[in-house]
Amino acid sequence: MVRRYIKNSLVRGCVQIVRRPMYILLMVIMPLLCAWFLMDLMKTGSVERVPVGVVDLDDSGISRQVSRRLGAFQQVDIKRRYHNFEDARQALMRGDIYGFFFIPEDFEESALGGRQPMLSYYVNYAYYAPASMQFKGFKTISVLGNAGVVQTMLRMVGMRDGEIMSALQPVSTHVHMLSNPFTNYNFYLSTSFVPCFFALFVLLVTAFSIGMELKSGLCRQWLRTSGNDMWLAIVGKLLPQLLLFTVVGWTIQFMMYRVYDLPLNCPPSHMLLAMPLFVLANQGFAVMMFCVAPNFRYGTTVCTLLGMLSFSFCGFSLPAESIYPWVQSISYIVPVKYYFMLSVDQAVNGLDLYYSRYYYVALIVFAVAPFLLLWRLKRECENPVYVP
């Protein structure tokens, strides 16, 4: 009887995936597409040749020198030169350019006269990655423009180039970055954002598959298929999803570490083992949300909200040290935090597996914790009350 209940539950879970094309879309196509898009976008190490504009109202020797230095930056590409501020602003609003550099009138005269002219730059941060690259270029050019003015003034008083460089940069610094010596943005953006996107899809699919049983009124039939055993019902529903998500996750890892050459300084088995645990942890988290709030709207909303906010409070888009402590504490209740720390320790830093044992244990705890509260979900399935 137990074997029959297990078989029926597994068959029902597989049929549910096959009958709804949305499951294939969310479990296979979208995760692979998002992973490919993010990693391919940064495959050169950073976003390059962002289209920008220049407004040079001075048209002097120093202002043209500033424009030439800006055009020499690999991150930006000067597409057009505008004659006034309004034309550049309209082009920025239309999306023709992502930002523009503004040089005011009498820039050279004011600079050489010691009247501190102001260089301005305008960046459209609706596109985060390109905006960051052009902001970096604009800021660097502003500093170099100031140095160029000082260099011109020192030449006018008769100083040689060697003396000028010593005055402008008395101390030379060498930067040695651990684990990412090439300053490759793909190394740290893809290793954080791609798993976070993948976790979001796992949460959404798990929450939707359980929530639809409650919303459609099929939860009693779901229980009868598994012999009125909630544990078998959950396993039968989520095991096919686990297998499919694991295969997709391994494919994403192959893309990351073999196709796009992201750092993998540990045995591949360490990360291959982490992937099914990561999927299980996110499935367990979604089941836990439905055990606490057995309602389609509440459960899916909480999973979606925490999945989206994990980009921020887990330290992916903003350094964790800059976040309020109470916000940082929220990051420890989502599984993606532990997978990220595990991948940093293993794939990036190549530490011994012993030092990452707690992260593996944390993922296992997320996977088994909901079974302690399955009685709440079973009670709701036996006596469903639809709340719109």
C-alpha cells in the first residue's frame, strides 16, 4: 500500500508539471535564459562602450583635452556632441544615450584664473550596470580634468614634466585584489545574482504548486492520492521538481565554471553537492511559509517578497556592512545567503570543505525544518477554507 501511495503521489506530481507549460517555462527556460543573459552581458569582465554624450560650451584647448580623455575610456563611447544642455537632456530621456558630460562656458579661463569652474555629469541609473560604468568614467575624467588644469598652470611657471608628476602624484599605489586580480565584474556579480534568480524561481514554483492545491479545492484529492499522509504528498509533489531543478542548476554551474570561466578553486563535487541541497532548502523554505500561512495569496506573496528582497539584504546589491543590523539579520532566514557564502568559500577562495560545513548543515536544516509543521498544512487540506 505504501508503495502504491508513493507511486500515485509521484505520478500526480509529474503529471502536474507536464500538463502546465508554465512549469517548464519557470523551471527550465527562464532560469537558463536569465543565467545566460547575466553571464553573457558581463563576459568581457564589465559593461563596455556605454553610449554617452558630451556638451562642451567652452570649446577650448583644455575642454577638448577633457573630451578626448573621456573618449579614450573603454567603458564609455561618445556617440554625439551637443551644443546645449536641453538637447542632451532630451536625448537622455529618449534613451539615445545613457548619460552626458557637461563642460560650462569659460571653463579654461575660469580654471586658469583660479575661479573653480564646475564640471557636471548626468547619469541615468534606471540601467544600473551601464550607469555604474559611465559614472566611474565621468568621475575619473573629472579628477583628471582638474589635474590637467594644474599641469597646464605648472608648465606656465616653468616646471618640467617630471617635477609636475611628482607634485600631482607624490605617492604611487599598487592594488592587489585577492581572488579577482582582473577586476572582472562577472566574477562577483554572476556568482551572486544568478543563484539568487534561481532561488527565486524555485520559491515561486514550489509556492505555486502547493498554493494551487489549496486555491482550486483539490487538496483533499491530493491527500487521498498519498493515503492521507502529508509527508508522502509533499515528497511526491516536490521530488520531480527537485530532480528537474537540480539538472537545471547543474547546467547553470557548467555554464558558470566551464563556459564563462568563473573561478572554481575547489573540487567540482563540492559545488555539485551544494546544488541539490540549495534546491531542497528553497523548497523547504516555501513549504514552511505555507505551513505558517496556509493560503495561496499569503504564501506566494511572502516567498516572492523575501526572494526579491534577498538581492538587497543578503549583501548582493549593497555591501552588508552598510545595511542596518536588523536588516542584516533577515538575510539569515533565507537559504540563498548560505549558498552564497558556501560558493565564496569553496569556488572562489578554495578553502577546505571543513570550513564550509556549517553552510551545508544550514541548507539541510532548511530542507527538513518544514516537516515539523506539516500537521498545520494537513489540517488546512482536510478542512479547506478558501480566503480570496
